[in-house]
Amino acid sequence: MTSTSIFTTPFVEIKPSRGVFQLDLRAVWQYRELLYFLVWRDLKVRYKQAAIGIGWVILQPLVTMLIFTAVFAKFAKVPSDGIPYPIFAYTALLPWTYFAQALSRSGPSVVGDSGLISKIYFPRLIIPLAAVITPAVDVVFSSVILLAMMVWFGMVPTWGVLALPLFLLLAPMTALAVALWLAPLHVRYRDVGHALPFLIQIWMYASPVAYPVSLVPERWRVLYSLNPMAGVIEGFRWALLGKASPDFMLMSVSAAFVLLLLLGGIVFFKHMEKTFADVI
Amino acid sequence: MMSEIVVQAEGLCKKYKIATARYRHDTLRDLLTDSLKSAFRRNGNRHQSKDDFWALKDVSFELERGEAVGIIGRNGAGKSTLLRILSRITLPTEGYASIKGRVGSLLEVGAGFHQELTGRENIYLNGAILGMTKQEIDRKFDAIVDFSEIGRFIDTPVKRYSSGMYVRLAFSVAAHLDPEIMMIDEVLSVGDMNFQQKCMEHTKKLLNGDATILFVSHNMFAIKAMCSRVIYLNEGSVRYDGPSEETISIYESESRLDSLDWGEKIVGSKLAEWSIYATDIQVLDEQGKPRTVFDFGERMRIRVKFETRRPIVKPNFIIGVDRSDNVECCSYSSFVDGFHISRLDGEGVLEMVTPPLKLVAEAYDIVIVVRDESFQKLYCAQRGARFHLRHELFNTHFGVFHESADWHLSTIP
């Protein structure tokens, strides 16, 4: 027998679930190796039989940046707060590409792994969690380009760079918070699968990816700041490009909003997961 | 040794809503139109209980450490639902269960395998999904590969595996989980015979190591070989719980003359509404004495008593022999054999004598099917009596049947 089973004989009780707040997050921690393997699986599978492999991770934001520069900066003459437009756009595309990837993977993730859900027990939260973590690996590669561009344009990061981890954390939290609502809904209503690409597209236009926040009329700013990705992108520009500091008041509002969405999402997901195997 | 209860189930119930299965609101539009419909339908709630389906009704039992218990029952009796609840895939609607020990459940071989990944990669992935740590998989890796007989294909993507290799690898991972409680759903019926044998032996080894096993199967032989106790589920309830031989014989006598699943889809599930149905199927020896065990090469007399509700023109009786693992071995047709019946009405008895039986030693079921002479229409499809064939050598390793050939040898010196 294995050493684990000698010291801890697991005891499991199975009964109809009544409470709303039985979150059992400890189980997620116990299964952390599965989380690792699911991320590892997605990374491996993604670049098998792809000729340029990891190159796609760099190519996607790079090409988007070039197109944005041509269309928005050259043709439409969109201002960029005095920052060279290519790096202005790329600094936003870095977190945005991650977010769009994370959301488009985690939204349909539960249905995508229905084969597992109907046959094997494990904490279901692992699935959207893995889907949010996987594209984070891409960020490491695409930020190499960002560093190169910063050197090229002679950008010196401010002290705000110390706050970067905070913004780096806010993006996956936002993706996870939304996914925890969408994934269970997707199990019931496949409409979510159709609506998701559309939602992501709209969300991009509602975020300051291609344009600066200063273009947004003053009276819409509060509503605009409820979009957590606006905070993340502004934070990135502030930390890396030394842009005038963003509105911290509004950023804490959007962070608090994400936290609320996340907690509610966990409760909602845990409530819905009971019927996953029956409905999926 | 003191007996210790490791699995306890008390009053387990599971309710499914048939409505959600039938009109799964796959799209929001369906939901909207359905809820509009029910809002405008009077007495909308009266039908609600009709849409509920109790897959399990008040199931209770206890398993002691080291026990191997089989679960049998017809399709839809609740066997799989029970295993799904005990392995925590779905929750019971009512009732309680407790499990003490590390559970390994094998409801499907290769769940979580990824086609694009290699055998090696899938061992790690599947192992983690089944609940093993990476360290544990590292340690057991060689044993898993060895058991699976995959050999040098271990670094080939599993999408290029034959189905046999796939199943062997998948079972090997699960077999090395070293669980204290193992739940197996019908998975041993896949793979070739040699490998099945190997799996059975491995499972027995687990048993000797004090593991507890819960085993769902349609294969009564496998159940008898492995389990000392059998729980017979019928329509979601425990019909009988006792020693294997006893429970299996009750199950077999009760499932006689059942309609066949595929037939129900065509002629309906109510036997009483069929144009014709068998009221008794007897297996006799050539002289007409009832028997259930036959020697290889013996003839068998099959007597079918039937009742017709509506006259049938030119019926074609087909008597088939299915092996206990659902392999359809052979069949005899009255029409093909030139035995024509112009019209059938009322009650009657049909008798036929088989040619010498050359099927290998196993358990077989008689199946009776009534069609028309063009094999198009179906009137009746039932499972009948069970019989066993005996031979000291010819078993399923020799194939479905065995017949002697003429041999000739010429050598060049």
C-alpha cells in the first residue's frame, strides 16, 4: 500500500447537498497536481502538429499591433497620450490577448471536458481554473517582444512597475470570475458558446486597447471603469510606459467588483456543478 | 480478522427529470418557448410527477473490507447510477452513503485520454485524473507499461493505437491505482480474451491485498469468477442481495422471456400489445427431458409456447443463440429451413431440434424472434432460457464454435 493511504484513510460522505455555501475549496488544493497536468495537457496539445508552434503566441499580438498601428494611428489618427502608438497598443494587447484567450477557453471548458465530468470525480473548479492558467504561459513569451520594444523606443518604467504583479493578477481573476458564471450556463444553454466570441469582441471595444481612456467622455468614465480590463490595461501603461497615473479610486472600484463577481461565481459554480454530470 | 464496514449506503435515491432529458433546453429559445407553453397550459403541474424518473429507489447495503460484490440487473435497473453516486460523479436525491478508503473507480476505460498525446504522456495525465500523484506515477510507470504490453509504442500518440492497445494502456493505468475500494463498470468486457484474463487476475490480486471491489457486469461468468456476493437491482431497487449463485439464479429466472431492448424500440415495450409472444421457452434434450447443461456435439430440443393476439400471415420463427457476453452466435429460421407456416392464430407450441451443437463451452441464452418471411416486419423479440455447453478444451479462446477439419501434410525431404 502507498504511504499516503496508511497515514490518511480518506473518509467520504455522500448525501444530497442542501447548503449553498459548501465550497470545499480544500479539495481543489488536494487536486493541485491534476491542475498542473491539465495545464500541461493543454500546452502540449496546442502546439502538436503546429509548424511554428510557440511562434503563434508572439505572432498574434504582434500582427494585431501592426494592424492597429496602420488603421488607428495612421488612417484614423487616434491619439495615444504622447506615447508612440505601436508600444501604446502592444502594452494593451499583451494583457488583452491573454484575457481574450483565457475567457474563450474557460467559458466552454466544462462542456469541453464532459467526458471527464460524466466518468470521474474530481473538484470541477479545476477545469475553468486550468483554462485560465494555460494562456498565462503565453504572456511570458509575448512580453519578450514588449521588452525589446521598450528598449527600442527608450521607455523607462516608473516605480509603478512594482504594482505590475497586481495588474497581472487582476486579469486572470477577471477571466475566472466571468468563466465561473459562463461555464455552468454553457452546460445548460449552448447559446453561451455562440455568444462568447461576440462578447469578447464587444468587450475589446469597451476596453482602451486601441484608444486611450482620455477619449472617453468624462460623464461615462465611472461606468467605463467598472470594466476591470480597463483598469488592467491602464495599469499596464502606467507601470511600464510611465503614463500619467490612472484613477486609483476607480481602479479599486473595479477590483472590488471583480472580487464580488469571483466570490459569487464560485458559489454559483459550486451550486450548478451538482447537476453537471446529469445534464451535460 | 475483524470485519470492518468500508462502504455503507442507506436509502439512496436518485431522481432524474425525463423532461430535461427529452427536451434538454439546449438553446435559450427552447427554454423560452417551453416555459411559455407551460404557462399557457392549464393543469401544467399535474404532469410534473410523470416526468420524474427514479433511477434508484431506497437502495441500502453495506460492504465489508475485502469483499467482492457484483451488481447485476437489466439495462436501466440503476447499476450505473449507483456506481456514479458512490464514485461521487453525481449526488443522490435522497439518502446517504459513506466510504472509508481510497476509491478507484473505473466507469470507463481511458476517460481523459487525449488523442494527440503519446502513451507516456497519457499515463501521467490519466493517472493524475484518477487521483495519483506524480511521484506515484513515476514509481509505477514501468509496471504500467509492462502490464499494458504497449512496449515501444509508448512514445506514439494514442490516436495511432489500435483499439486493443488503447484499452490495454487505459486499464493498466487504472489497475495500478492500488485503491482500497475499486468500482468497476463493465470495463473488463473490452479487450481481447488474454488481456481480460490478466485483468481478472490483477483484480483478484487486489482482493487478496484486502481491497474491496464493487463490480457491475452483464457477464455472469465474470461475476461468478470474482464475486462471492451479488446484489440484484430491479427497477432501481435491491431485488435480492445474497451469495452469487443464489442471486444469479433468481436474476436469470426472472429475466427469462423478457423482451429484447432492440425489439422494444420497434414493437413497443408492452408484451401484452404484441401480435405474438412466447409464454414459455423450454430447453430439452433430444428425448424431451428438461436440461440446462449440454455436452459439446449434442443436439438440443427447444420448445416454444406462444400466444397470438392477432392472426399473423406467414410468420417466420427465428431461434437464436446468444452467448452470455452478448455475442450472437447462431440462429435458425423456420422460413430459411423451408418450414412454412401459412397463418397463425391462437395459442400453440413450436418445437425444433438443433443440429449437433458445436459452440464452445460457455453460457448461452435462447432468443426468440418472430418476423415475416422477408425478414422485414418484426412481431416479437424475447430472451428465453439459458443453457450451458460443456467441453474440457474448447472455450472462447478457440473462437465462437469449433469443428474438425480435414488435414493433409506433404513434406519435401
